[in-house]
Amino acid sequence: MFPATLFHIPQNLMLLLDRSAIDRLKPVLAQATGMPIVASENTATIALLLVALLILGWGFYRARPFGKLGILAWLQSVTLMSPWLLFFSLFAAGIYLNLVAVLLLLVASTGLYIYLGRQLRQAAAEAMLESRRAEVKSQSDGSSAPNEQPAPAKEIIKIVTSPATNELEIIPVPVDDLKAIKGIFGIDTFFATETIPYQDGVILKGNLRGDPEQVHSRLTASLQERLNDRYRLFLVENQDDKPVVIILPSTNDPQPTTLSQKILAVVLLLVTIATSLETGGLLLGFDFFNSPGRYLEVLPIAAGIWAVLGSGEIARRVLANRYKVGLSWPFFIPTFQIGSFGAIDRFESLLPNRQVLFDIAFAGSAAGGIISLLMLVTGLLLSHPGSLFQIPAEYFKGSVLVGTLAKVVLGSALLQQIVDVHPLVVIGWLGLVITAINLMPAGQLDGGRIVQAIYGRKIASRATLATFVVLAIASLVNQAALYWAIVILILQRNLERPSLNELTEPDDARAALGLLALFLMISVLLPLTPALAGRLGIGN
């Protein structure tokens, strides 16, 4: 059976996995606030449904002015939320869907999401084509007027006044370089109409005249032909959601890892190895630091944690090498609770587009998640009476995914107070928690990078703020949430810098995979409600 010391030392993990731990704090919260906690699960569920419907209504109101494109984008949001709305609506009505039905809903919504995405892209292409036809027709009508000579459009060079010094800000790009930069634009790529200074370079406003990926490729090739590798060309959206080109010198590129940073990475790696061994010792009922000679006992558990961390790092670097993107040395975040909270990887080169950002971020979490899930399922299949670990059945209520899989494999064994499980169950569960934490949609975590790649920087900023608020609220009953909120606030709050081509979005298949990853995060960290756990037959 799990030793008592385990439930005292990594208390945060138990709160994270155990719904009953939160329930035990309800009298404390009631006494502290002077208000009894009487809200039922159905009341909370109905409140969540009303909030979701209000969000959808607000989204429809915002989407209507954009016509067909806006409605299609809104329908994609409805498609994402509909399985959960249906599930919780039926739950509030006392109707419980089994795992197969939930999976069918998710598969159907994902397929519909991809279909709507294709329709949206097709409608956007048609709208762009129609706009270009109208523009060409307008120009041809103007040029056919008698005795009129069409005046060529002139580019405006805007020199702004700095509010701090009340002095004119001259464009920092040398005159010859600026002339060469202007020469790369044309009526069939990007028709520049205004140039303004920006940092060490310039912003060029104008009209995009083609597919963003093709335009960016042509402009970048032309820029390198004229000025070699001295400047970088970014194709992004401004605050008005209009395409602009930003030219910055290559000296602003991300810098490689310094020697001091490499030393820090090595130190964090060694500490993570030590905390992984200590976690294994705690799971086996002793303090490894006081009994280092028992390293052979804790090594299998620590190796499982290292496998999850290592597989994620290897996957990221394989994809980064494929796209010729530099990655810094990994900075692991050690913890005595689960060995490690994962690693921080910094990009050492600019990303070509948002698809590359998605692939690298998704690869790490997918590798770690698959390894963890395989270990969990294998451990459940190998579990039998007399297995090494004995877990209270109540703890399986701490995760929707783990509890459901345990019910499918172990069946009636979960009706007992104590369940014998194979060590791989515990290792796989820890790996899923590590993966889920890194999939939170915040800052430079894998989840934050996935959201930024799929939905852009504005949505990613809002998701980061929402995640921080949720963690701040959860920290009232879970110290692990407070710890991670501090980590995000200090280390991971900033988004990734824009890619060279921010306008080209990942395809619908990648968007669906990103949603699947976020669903994994929710299903791992979200506990089962007592009613649903009772319906599944978990615990007494």
C-alpha cells in the first residue's frame, strides 16, 4: 500500500489528482467566508451552459458584420463547443453518455470542423479574387476616361514625431538599403503605400496582392538577392487586422545560448535527475536522499519519468532540425512532487511560419503523451491482486481520462477501497500530468504555442490571461496551481515572437490535432464529479 509519508510530502499532487481533497476543504472555505457552500453540481453545470451560450451569442453578434466568412468562423466555434454543451446538458438532465458516445461526438465535431475550415478557406479565396477583380475593373475604367492621364500612386514616407523627445524620428535604414527594399515590391505581390520607422527597421503599409505564402516567398527571395542576409522580412497583421510588411536587420535575430545559460541548463538537469529519484523513493515509502544505496529500487520509476521528458525533447529537436530551426538547451523545471514539470526550450532562430511553430510544439507533447498513455494502459493491463502499488480507489476520481480508462480495464476492482496496480500505472499517470501541465494554453508552454499557431497572437494573449486567472483561483485549494501560476508569470508569460509569415495559418488537420491535445489536457487535469464517478462505479 502507498506509504503515509507519500500523502504528506507531495501533498500538491494528491490535491491535483484527488477530488475528495478539495471536498474536504469545503468546510474550511465555508468557515472562512461565513457562507455555506450549497451549490449543487446541476446548478454549476447549468451556470456553465448559460455562460457558454452567452459566449456563442456574443460571437454571433461579432461575426455578422463579416458576412459569410464571419458566420463560417462562428460555426467552427459552435462545432468545437457543441459536444461539451450536449454532454453537460444531458448530464444536468440526469442522462449519462458512455465513453464510446463521447468519442463519437468528438470525432463527428472534428470532422465537421475540418469541413467548415475548408469552406471558410474557399470562401476567403473567392472573396479575395472578387476584390482583385473589382480593383482591376476600377483601374481600367479610370484609365479609359478621355483626355485624362492616370496619376501613378506614390508611396508616402512618413517621418513621425517622438512623443518623448518631441523630435523627428528619421527612418533608421540607410538610404541605399531603403531604396533597394522598396524595389522588391510590386503590384502583383505587395503594393506599398506608406513607410514608417519601426525599431531598427521600417513598417510598410499597403495592399496584399496574392497568396500570403507565395508573396512572402517571392519578397524574401528578392530581398536576399538585393541585400544578401542583412535584413529579415516579416508579413504580419497590424492592430487593424490588415497585412503589413516589417523589415528588420538580421542583428535582431534570436541569439544562441550563452555559456552561463548552458551551465544553468546542466545544473537544472542534474537537479531534475535527483528529484526524479526522490519521487521514486517517496512512491516506495522512503527518502532516497537518506538512503541513496537503494537506487536500484527507485531507478525504474525515475527512468519512466526520464522517458517521458526525453521523448518530448527528442521529438521537438527532430522537428526543429527538419525545419532548420535552432533550439536552446532544455531548461528542466525540477519538483519533488512529480520529478519535473517539463522543460523550457527557447527558439534560437526565427520561425518561417505558424505551421512550424505548431509542429514543434505539438511534437513534444504528442511524444510525451503517447509514451505516458502507453505506460498507463500497459500498467492497467498488467495489474492484478498483489501488484506492487496499492492505490485507494478514490484517487481514480481525480482524472476523467485515467478514471475512465481504469474502469474500462479494471472493471469491478474499482469498487473496492484499495486497488492493486502495476508500477507502470503510477509512472504513466505522472507522465500524463507532466504532459497536461505543459499543454496549458499559456505563454511559451506547448499549449500556448499551439494556440498561438492556430488562432494567432490576440487569442493566445487572451488564453494566457485566462489560464493565469484560472490557476490563481485554483491556487486557493491547490498549492501546485499557485506554483505553476508563478512559473508562468515569471518565465513563460510572453508569447513567442512573430514568425516570418504570420498570415498563413496551419491547415485544418493540424487545428484538429491541436484541439485533441487541449482535450487531453482537460481530461487529465479535470476530476470526475461524484455523481459521474458513482455512475462509472469508481469507489464506494
